[in-house]
Amino acid sequence: MQSKTLTTSNVQDTIKLGEQLGIMCRGGEVFELISDLGGGKTAFVRGLSKGLGTEDEVSSPSFTINNTYKGSRFNLEHFDFYRLDDPGVIAEELKEDIYDTNSIVAVEWGDIVHDILPEDRIMVKIITDENDNRNFTFNFPSSYDYLFTEI
Ligand code: ADP
Ligand code: MG
């Protein structure tokens, strides 16, 4: 497992960080985003989608659980299982997207789908510090090193 830690001090920098990773994506990447509410998970996904060349506006998919954003190179599949007790049929959707090498998957509140998420994924842990900065820790297998060469 590799580990990388970076700090952003505003939402624009978080979007930029997501964008830099989105640009490096080769298809099939799975990101699991872990933080408290308001930690910046969705902001990071907004950046990812920018980096993938989507024109769509990323919103919090809570209530709809899953949104697809069409990118110029890959689609971004954004899942948010906040306060969901049972992923139901969305679990099947997630499985399909995970094995689709033309999709990038980003999951918020993924605890209830941990048995579905691949071991080879990028875990993004965001901690808010006392100054409202966000400390990002990325844990990922070395097969994903290529994502981090520019940051
Ligand atoms: P989550 O999806 O984790 O609940 P959001 O991305 O929806 O979080 O919201 C993050 C909130 O925190 C936004 O209101 C954003 O403006 C604010 N914020 C302040 N500083 C940062 C930062 N460095 N990175 C991301 N968001 C930040
Ligand atoms: Mg969110």
C-alpha cells in the first residue's frame, strides 16, 4: 500500500486536487471517499469530474444515490450511500460500474458496500483540522502510482 498526504485550505484547492487526479485516470479507477459530513468528498468528486472532462454539474447524489456524468474520455459514476441501510438494487449497479474499464467510480459513505468495493481502490480520507483545512490521505496499491506522479 502506498500513502500520500496533502492539505487544501479552501474548496477551490480541493476541486483542483480532484481535477489533477481525474486528468491522470486511465479508466476503471475506484475512489472511496471517507470523511465526516461537510469534509469535502463531493467537492473532490466535482474536481474529478472536471478532470475527466464532464460538462455536467456534480451535485450531492443523496436521495438519488447514483449519478452518471458523461466525460470526454470516461464516465464518472458517483454513488452516495449516506444514511442508507440497504443498497438494494444499487449494489448491482455499483458492481457493473466497478468492472467497467470505461468508467471511473467515486463512492461516498461506502461502508455498506465494503464487500462489493474492490480491494484495489484509492481510499481518500479527509480530515478537517482546527483551521478548517482539509488533510487528504490517499491510500492505494502501487498499481495506482501513475495517478500521483504530478501531485
Ligand atoms: P461532503 O461531501 O464530504 O459532505 P461537501 O464537499 O459537500 O462535503 O462540502 C464541503 C464543504 O466544506 C463545502 O461547503 C465547502 O465550501 C467547505 N470547505 C471549506 N474548506 C474546504 C476545503 N479545503 N475543501 C473542501 N471543502 C471545503
Ligand atoms: Mg457529499
